[in-house]
Amino acid sequence: MDMTDDEREYWRGMRALTMNEAGYEVFVGLDAAESERFLGLSRRHEAGEDLNDDQAYRALRERHEAARQEVVNGRADLDG
């Protein structure tokens, strides 16, 4: 994905990024296209745009966060 080194460091520290079976960097729980969409939406949200009512953002965030929590809690591998 096209992100800065600082963004990558932040997301990796949060256990939010992984490599998929095709070798693409993706957000945990999302495919490559969804990850690109989520990154763009997350940037907008972090810049102050309220996306909490945006169905696409909320659905991607919830799927990603559920998968990320599996990693954080040791029930799934980050780069498995």
C-alpha cells in the first residue's frame, strides 16, 4: 500500500498490517482492495472528517478490528 514510513510503523505497531498470500500488504481481516479503501477512509477520519455514520467505513473498520483483536489476543498470527 502507498503509505508513509510513519503510517506503516504506526499500523504495524498496532498489529494492523500483514502480508496476504499473494505477498501484498493488507490490513488484517481485509483484502487488498478493501485495505486501500480503508486506508483512504482512515486518513480522512484522522484528518477530522466524521465517518462514524459512513456504512462502508464502519463495516471495514469493524471487520478489521475484529480480526486485529484476534491477533492482539494471541488467537491468530499476524504474518501467518
